[in-house]
Amino acid sequence: MEKEFELLFAYGTLQSEVVQLSTFGRRLDGIEDALVGYRLRIIRIDDEDFVAASGTADHRNLEFTGYKRLLVQSRSGLNAWVYLKQA
């Protein structure tokens, strides 16, 4: 039987190996892809531990506020979960 798994669309700082190791305890395996119809913007994160782990205070984020988990389809046709900050 094939192992079932769900995909996570990682963008912004989650693409950084240092952040992946800090957040998940391992490097994520994946492919380059895109979400159609979403815009990225730069946000500033002032948490010193996060800045130290990621190497910067400025990060790309999708335009939303609050956090919401959505199942999206990427340009390649794969379905993946993405966590968005809602506007």
C-alpha cells in the first residue's frame, strides 16, 4: 500500500533551510511551484529569535491577515495546504 501524505505549499521564509530545520526539525523536500491569483508583499517580523533563525526581519507573505489554512491547487496541478495571513 502506498503511503498517503499531504503537501504543504512553502513560501517566504519556509523556503529557507535554516527556518525549515528550526520549525520542522528537518529539511523539506519539494518542487518549485506557484499559486495563481495570490500576491506577495514584504512584512517585517520583529521577533529576535525568528530574525536570528531566518537571517532577516523582512519576509515575503501572501496578502491576508489572521491565519487561515486553505487547500489550494498550484500551477502544476498539485493540491497542497497553505497557511495564509488574512487581510
